[in-house]
Amino acid sequence: MAQPFHLCIIDDDDIYRFTIIQSAKFSKIEHKTSVFQNGEEAINFIKENQDSPDALPNLILLDIDMPIMDGFQFLETYKTIGPNLTEKIPIYMVSSSVDPEDIEKAKSCEFVVDYLSKPLKSDKLKAIIEKTIGL
Amino acid sequence: MNMKDDKKTMDDTSAITIRDMLRIGTWNLNIETGIYSLDKVTCEVLGIPYDCVVKRGEKSLFDKPEATEFLIKDGIIELIKTGQPFDQELEFKTKKGTVIWLHVIATRKLENDKCTAIAGIVQDITKSKQTQETFLRHNQLLKFAEHKAKLGHWNWDASSDTLICSENMTYIVGVPTDVPVPLSVLIDKVHPEDREFVRKQIAYNIKTKHYHSFNHRMVMPDGRTRIIQVSGDAILDDEGNLTNILGISQDVTSYKTIETELTKKNELLIFAEQKALLGHWELNTLTDEVFWSANLYYLFKQEENIKLEFNTYFECVHPDDQAVVTAHFAQAIEQKHFDKIIHRILLKDGTLKWIRLLGDVEVDKKGNTVKLAGTCQDISEQQLQEIKFKGLVDSAPSATIIVGNESIIQMVNKQGESLLGYSSEELVGKSIETLIPSRFDEIRTPHREKFLTNMEVTIVDLGEDFYLTHKSGREIPVEITLGPLQTDEGLIISMSVRDLTSAKIAESKILKAKEDLEILTEELTAQNNQLADFTQITSHNLRAPVSNLNSLVEIYKMMGSEEERNDLFKKFETVISHLSLTLNTLIEALSAKSHNSLERSELSFSNKLSKTKEIFSTEIERTKAVIKSDFSAVDSIRYNKIYMESIFQNLIGNALKYKSPERVPEIEITSKLENGKIILSFKDNGLGIDLEKHGHKIFGLNKVFHNHPEAKGIGLFMTKTQIEAMGGKITVTSKVNEGSTFNIHFI
């Protein structure tokens, strides 16, 4: 792999972001991380880099509850961008919500690979990254 | 007779003159030559020229019918042969075509026993022949007439007590013709039961010398019994003695049958009139002559032989109805049309009756009314029924309208009068359409047809509210029940009208109550939702920090260096402090929700505002915020003091916290009364919130909509929880970059 694995975290909870970054480190997989506090920031970043695939993340961990633009609103906007990208980005929704409606809604979205309940344990994160890389 | 022996009583000249006068011509026929010699008169009678030669057997100059031709030919041959004299009345036709009758007489002349010539005379008898023909024809006509009329005539002779009967009569009675028949023979022909009566009648007629007609029965030869009418004229001599009676006997059976039938029918009519309490009348408007049928005398309790005039009737008319009756008759004469009229009559004995007059008007050639004729019926019974019916309708609990032919209102009860504002007199005779707003015309048509087909009691349902128009023009909501009744006078429809005005009011009350209930349900649902939300929030807002704690613990275990672990403790502290804030908030919210009866006291909005301003004084000074207020509409409220302070502090605090960096914050707090309820508004010109995006979670716990360093997402959640705990609600309107307005609705 020419480029290191690019993990993207979209979440307003800084403690959560910290734990994910730490867990990623423990996975011993070479990677880089980009974080966004809400959906809007992430969308802006993807839009800016949609013509340079190397800059785009390989995996997105998306929260539901966020200020400005929440996870579902992000997915709604992403619909117009995602299909144009040369490489499809697998998106995992990671939330503390146990609302069946949220889970159902998340799983029904075509870009979402799976819905994961917080806390996201480090071995689980490692497994997802490995699955994404195709190891 | 031999001419030679006869005495000569007249000279030849005189004979010729007489012959001329009698138009008698002479002629002779020479047998040998066959040539007729005709004298001047003969030629004139035959209408031929004097010098013209007529030869026996040749076609003559005048026409003869075949019978005449045959009689001449045969008669001449017979005369020549046997000497039998020729004496015939013969028909001829002149050249001009006129029919003439000639009396022809001829004798033969013998020479040496041989007939050499025939001599004769001819006389024009056309005139007498015509008279005879006419007489014969008349006689035939008389016979024919007698026969047709089954009539015979007779002549009784007093001296012999015998009768000469006409041919037809002899045929009818069966006695010999042209022979005097004794009276007794004729009486024997009369029906046995009538003989005595006939004898007496005749005896009486002879005695009084005046013939009175009478009828008797007679059994005919074929066995049928016929009725014979006998009439006659007594003939007296100069001394006044009865000599003859000329009479006529006529078979009047068929007339009698018709008469009997007529009598029967008349009796039937009288009977029918009596049964129907009906009579007929005629009034000659020119002479004031009045005719009544028998039953009318009975109905008016009048003697049958009184002289009738218009007043006979008019004096019986009830005093209260006399004006109407007078006007009615005047109108009938004027307009040549007699309308039905119903009025009362008050008879001398005090009897009150209702009568109905129907009539027709007869006019002369000039179009003037000459006669009124019609029927008069005692309808007291029906009128009584009608009064009963009206009483029944009047006693009906709901407004009732009786509609007759062609939608004409016949009756309206008291309830109907008061519902519609019309008097009965104003409505009766008018069309029911007067009462129905025209916008229903189209929609009613199929319903009306269906009703007239089914003829069942029907509640009118047009699929929309139905109205009748009050006299004032106001529309009344109604429910109408139609009831059909087929009577002798046609279809009658009873319309029972239920006034729905009060029902409508009640309905709107119910609707209002329903709306109120809906609002209440909405509130209850909202409260239920809050509870559900609360559970959701509890798990959600607790799960997030707890899962963070879990992750941190996991990381802590994996971390090798003590330094890293120390750094990690700062994270633990952040999570724990956040968790405890969340828990405290939730505990507070729970306690709010569990206190339905929070302590209330009289609070002043302006007071609370100044207190809040004091708390935020530093912030207000720093931001130069302008806070305006208007509590003129309402300034005081009974509320929980802590919650009220919380509302003011949270909303003003938020307004200051989320101010626009481009504007000096302006906050406006006002109160107003709506439907008796207090509404408190907090309006700012701050950042505003995109309600399309965040509207559903604006009052949620830990929801922040700005990347504001101080945003914790607790304030609005708590404010809402507290307001709702007191039974009120909070709403928000907002525009990004323009500002937000929070409205608190107290109860």
C-alpha cells in the first residue's frame, strides 16, 4: 500500500475520539487519522478532495448525534457525492443510541456497512480496519 | 152498342168543338195500306207535325215504352181478328222527352166480313194520371209511416158501435180489413187484465164526448206483450151528439221501456244524491229562476213546493260567509268561471252545515253569462274530519307542513308558524318552494323523484345540511321527514320539520369540547412522549459517558507508561464530571416531573427580569446588550418561584450566550393574554437555530446546535421540563442569523 490507511472519525465527543485514536495506535496498523466535530466539516473536506482519491479516507466512523449536521444529515448530503468518488468509502455508524429506529435507519442506508454500538472496543476497531484493507 | 140505333143528340160541329176542348183526337188505320190518318188534335197530342205520315209497324216519331208498344201491337191484332174493342191508357214520350199518358179507344170496320180499317179516338190524360200517381204514392207513404210507427187509425161509428180500421191496424190487431168490426171484438184483443180498464175508459170518453188518451197492454199473435197508446178525437154533429171518434192506436212499448229506464236512472240519481249528500242546482242569472234537485230541498230543509230564487239559498248562508259567497257569485258571473267554494250554511232550525259548491257557467252567443249550474254537497262530515286532521297536525310535536298537489301548501301547524315566522294564511296556497333556498333545487331533483317512486316515509338526506328560509330571510337548519298519503284528492305529503338550530349549537359545543379534548389528548400524549423521551434520554445520555469510561479503562490497561496513564486520568475526570452533571440534571428533571403540585406564589415578571439582569450584569455590560420589556398586558402570575427564575435565567442566558458576533444583542421580553391565558415571549437577535434541521431535538438533553465552547445542552431541556411540569408549554420560532423567539404558554 503506497498510502498509509486513512481513518476518519466524525464525532463531537472528544473523549470518544481520543479512545479511537488510542485504539488505532494499539492495532499496530500503519494509519493516519482525520477527525471532524460534525457532519458539515467532514462533507466539506470530502467535497474539497473528491478529485484526489489519495487524500480521501479509507474508512469513516460516523456518529449520529452531533451539532450543526448530525450523522443522518451527513449521509443525506453524502448521497450526492459518494457515487462520484473513484473509490467507495465504507462507513460505519458508531453511536450510543439504542433507539431501534436509529439502528434501522442507519442500516438501511446504502453507504453504511454496519451500525456499531458504543463503546467501540479496540479489537473490534482492528477487525474493521483489517476487513477494510482486505487482509 | 150499335151507333146506327143511337139518337143523334149533337151536330158534327158541336162534337168537334167539344172534342177540341177535351183534347180528344180521332184517327183511323187503313189495314190494306197500313197508313194512319191522324186529325189535328191527335197530331198535337202526340207532338208531331200535322202532315207527317205514320205507318203501321214502322218506327214512329215518338218514343213508347216497351209495354205500350206491346199493348198496341197485341190489342190491334186482337181487334182485327175478333172485334174486341181496344181500350187502353198508354204511356208515351214526346220528341221533347216529356212523358204523356193517352187514353186510346179503337173499333174495327168490317167490309164483307173482312176488316178493312180501324177507327179510334185518343185523349191526353197525363194530368189526371199524374194526380192519381201522387195520390197512390201518398197512400203508400201513409201505410209505410203507419207501419213504421206501429200505428193504426180507426173510425168508430156511434150508431153501430163498430170500427173501420186502417190496413196497418188490422195487421197489428189481427182483424179483417175494410169491414166494420164490433168494438167488443177489438176489446177482446186487449190484455185480459186491462180489458175492464179499457171498457171504462171508452165509456167515460163517450160519456164526456171528449177523448182522453190511455194505454193498455195487448198480447200479440206472436205472444209478446206490447203497450198500446190510444188517442183520438170525438166528432159531434150539429146538435152536439157524438157521431164518430177518429183515433190512433200506437205501439209505444219501446218508448215505455226507455221511459221506465229513465225513471229508474232518475231514481238511482236521486238515491246517489241522497247517499252523497249531494244535489244539483241551476241559476238563471237573467231571471233569477232557480232549480234544485230533490235532494237539495232536503239538504236545505226546504219544502218541495216553495218558489225558488237565489235568496232561498243566500238566506241560508252563514252570516260570516255571506260576503265571501256574494263575491264568489259575482266573480263567477264576471269571469265566466265558477270556482269551487266551501262555506257554511245556517238553517232556520239552527243546523250548521258545511257545503261545497262546484259549478259551470253557461254563456249566450254574445258571451254573456246566462246560467250557472252545478252541484252542492254537504261536506260537514269531511270538514269535521279535516278539523280533526288539522287538530292532529296542530298537536304534532314538531313543525308540520301539509303539501298537496303541485307542491302547494295546504296546512301549517302552530309550531310551523312559529318556526318559519309566517302565519298559516300567508303560507296556505303558496308553493313549498317559497320556503326552500333555491341553491338546493338541483340537488333535490333526484331525491324528489326517488321519494315519489318509493312513496315511503323518508328522512331527507341531501348529503349536506338542509335549510328552510324564515320569513325574515334567515335560514334555519332543519331535518325534514316526508310522509306520503294517497287520498281521493291526490297525493298529500306531510313534512315534519325538526329545527336543528339548538342541535347545531349543541353540535358546535360538542365540536369545541372535542377540540378541547384533542388538545388535552395532545398534551397528555406530549407528556407521555416526554416520559418516553426521558427514558430514551436517560439511557442515551448515560450510555455515552459510560461507554467512554469503558473505553478509557480499556486504554488504561493497554497503556504501558505511567506518564501516559496520568494524562489519561484527565480524560477520566472530564468524563466523570460530565457524567455527574448529566446525572444531576436528570435528577433535577425527575424531581420536577414527580412534583405535580409544586408550590406556587404570586410572582411579578418585571421583578424576575430585574433579578436576572443583576445575575448577568457583567455579561450584559461586556456585550452591551439591550434588554427591553413590556409587561403592561399582564405582569403577575401564580407560579413556582424557582422555575420562574430558571426560565428567565436560561432564556436570557442563552440569548446572551448565542449572540451574533456581528450585532449588539437585543433582547425583548413581553407578556400578553390570549384566550385568558398568559403568554411570555423572549425575543433575541442572536445566531438563531435552523429549525428544519434541529427542530425535533431543540429541547433535548445535551443537544447543542452551535460549536460554542460553553454549549452544554442542558438549559433548554431543563426549562422545557420545568414548564411542562407546571402544565404549560414552550414553543420556538427562529431564523439562522436573525434570531429566535421563545414563547411560554402558561395555563
